[in-house]
Amino acid sequence: MTATASYYSEEHHLFREACRRFVAEEIAPHHARWEKEGKVDREAWRKAGEAGMLLTNIPVEYGGGGADFLTSAIFIEEMMGHVFTGPGFRLHSDIVAPYILNNASEDLKRHWLPKMASGEAIGALAMTEPGAGSDAAGIRTHARKDGDGWILNGAKCFIGNASRADWILVWATIDPSLGRAGHRAFFVEQGTPGLGSFKIEKKMGLKAYESTSFTLEDCRVPAANLLGGEESYQRRAGFKSAMGTFNAGRPAIAANAVGMGRAVLDEALVFARASGLLGDARVRDRLEHIARKLRLARLVYLRAGWLVDQRRPNIMEASMSKALGAAVAQEAATFGMELLGAVGGRGDHLIEKLYRDVKAMDIVEGTGEIQHIVMARHLVQLPSRD
Ligand SMILES: Cc1cc2nc3c(=O)[nH]c(=O)nc-3n(C[C@H](O)[C@H](O)[C@H](O)COP(=O)(O)OP(=O)(O)OC[C@H]3O[C@@H](n4cnc5c(N)ncnc54)[C@H](O)[C@@H]3O)c2cc1C
């Protein structure tokens, strides 16, 4: 399936070619091993950084590429459309880095963002806990002020890249009875005493993307590691800006989903042609249906991402892009499996792998159901719950 060419400038075309070369040379040869080992080589992060593939969306003064959302989307789709290792790199670039850019002190930004852009440092963001996923306001990890620092206690789960990250942005509460007003986010550097019990989660898909649970036991961090400073939380800005960042991340997840859907469609076409199924009008109709929906999902996420570039509100568009992209990609993968028949049941076809991988696109950054709730509230002009 060809991309919507009219949106691409000459720079975008060149960047897409560079992405394809990078994927072919640095990702594809290693990906099967990474899937077995459950993580991407650290060296690949550095190579991605060297090739200018990380933090494309972050201003040049902080070591980023200073490019637009479409540039990020190009990398995501090329990555997902070929070997599906994207989420690790992109979580780092599309969700963690913008959060730092919008909320950290100038010192922390200048220290960490250039290192993240070069692939020298990896960042993770830990909100989810056993018992607090969709209901992020219900986190129980506790933060207590202690002299000139903070003591953290609690547990997190399903956190991308956490065990290999140089630091984890940990969300905690100073008092659960305060709800969101009690939330604080802390930089916790790897090796801080009390941060440990890392356990890689076993997942049905996205196996080269490490998801980790860990605990914090009397884990002490300096006051300077409180993201944004206490004053921003007094104004309840902390939680709101976390949610604002998600609105930048959701179109990126939608791009991941569309990339996976494209890959399914490409593989389905190859399979249908080789097995003589293209002669069947019903099969052709269904392929066309998937291609059309993927094109639609791409247009919706491009609009949501363009609004991010313009720094304009995009709550509705971001949720719509995420809900639609994940749903269409899952529909594509289900169709792909139906087309394969018994071949899919063998468990060694790329479409079967995508069928397992794609479910995560519905879950992360707010499930599809949560996106529907956000959109419905927005539609009838109910205040958002943050
Ligand atoms: C691959 C992967 C990577 C992840 N990476 C990270 C990460 O890096 N950092 C991080 O913090 N988290 C991460 N997560 C966690 C993810 O954000 C949560 O899984 C997600 O928010 C859903 O929470 P939950 O799994 O606890 O499900 P729950 O919140 O328990 O939801 C279960 C089901 O109930 C539905 N539901 C919940 N509330 C409502 C409601 N009010 N109305 C209707 N339906 C509802 C949901 O849609 C879902 O279908 C990751 C998860 C996965 C699978």
C-alpha cells in the first residue's frame, strides 16, 4: 500500500528512504533474535540515535530533530510495517521525551534529552500499577517528603523498557485521598537503592518490546528529582500535563497500529496471490475494504498529529485516531488470519505474529473503551475528568 504521497515534502521522502535503509540494515537482520531474547540490543538504540531516528519531534536545542509529527509517523510506519520493533524506540521518543520537554526543569532537559536523542540514555514512564491502569487516578505508590528528599514505596507493572532505562519517571501519590491532586512524578535513576525486583512480563505479542514490573522500597530521591517542582502540583498542573502528553502520544500509537495493519495487508496480498485467492471477488472486496479503512485511519491520525505540531487542542482527534487506528489494525489482522486458514493456525506466519502484536495497540495509552468515553464526554461538552 503506498502512503498518502501528497502530504510528503522532499525532506519527508528522503527521511522515509533513510528509514527504510535503517530498518533493512540495522533492524531486520536482528529482529528474530530480539524476539527470542525479549529485548532489542542496546547497540541498536545507539545506531538509531546516530541515524537521527530518535526524538525527531524534539527541538534541535535539546538534541532532537526539530521535525514535525509526520516525520515521526514516517519512522513509525516504516518500522512497524517491516519488522515491528517500533514501540520500544517510539515510547521513548513519542511519549517519554515530550513529557520531559513539557515538564522538566531546564537542567534536567539539557542533561537528559540530548542523551535520549543519541540513544545513549533510555527513559521510561511508569504510571500503571497492579490495580490502577485505566483508572490512573487510583495509583497507590506512595511519596513521602523526608528532609531534602522524597521516599517512594510501591509497585509498578507493564512499564516499557524499565529494567534497561537509565531513569524511570515514576508517578506516586502523597495522599491517595486527594485523588489526582496528590500525584507527583519523580525521576528515579537506575541503581537508586530500593528500586528493584525487576521482572520482565510474559506477553502474547510484542515480544521484542520489554515490559517490566518493579518495586520501590524506601527508595530515596533528591528534591530536584520531583518533576516540575512542587509549585506546579499545587496548581494541579502535573496530572493535567500528563494527560496532555498522552494526547500527543495517542496519534503516535495510531501510527503504530496503521503500520501493523499495512504489514498485514501486504502479507495478505502476497498470500492471496500465491494461493490463487485473488480470483475470488469476495476476497478482493475484503482486501479493498481493509486498504480503505487503513487509509482513513492514517488521515485521522495525521490530523491529530498536525494539531500537536500547531500546539492546538486535540483531545477529540487524538482519542479518535487511537481508537480508530487500533480497531482497524485489529480488523486487518483478524481478516489476515481468516485468509490464512490452517496456515495461520500453524503459528509461524508473520500475520499470526501481527495478530498477537496488534492487541497491545488497543490497550496502551488508554484502552479503546476509554477513548470512547473521552470522545463521548467531549461531544456532549461534559468537563474532562482531569
Ligand atoms: C504492551 C504494553 C505496554 C505498556 N506500557 C506501559 C508503560 O510504559 N507505562 C505505563 O505506565 N503503563 C504501560 N502499560 C499499561 C497500560 O497503560 C494499561 O494496561 C492500560 O492503561 C489498561 O489498564 P489495565 O490493563 O489495568 O486494564 P483495566 O483498567 O483494568 O481495564 C480492563 C478493561 O476494562 C475496561 N474499562 C476500564 N475502565 C472502564 C470504564 N470506566 N468504562 C468502561 N470500560 C472500562 C478497559 O477498557 C479494559 O477493557 C502497558 C501495557 C501493555 C499491554
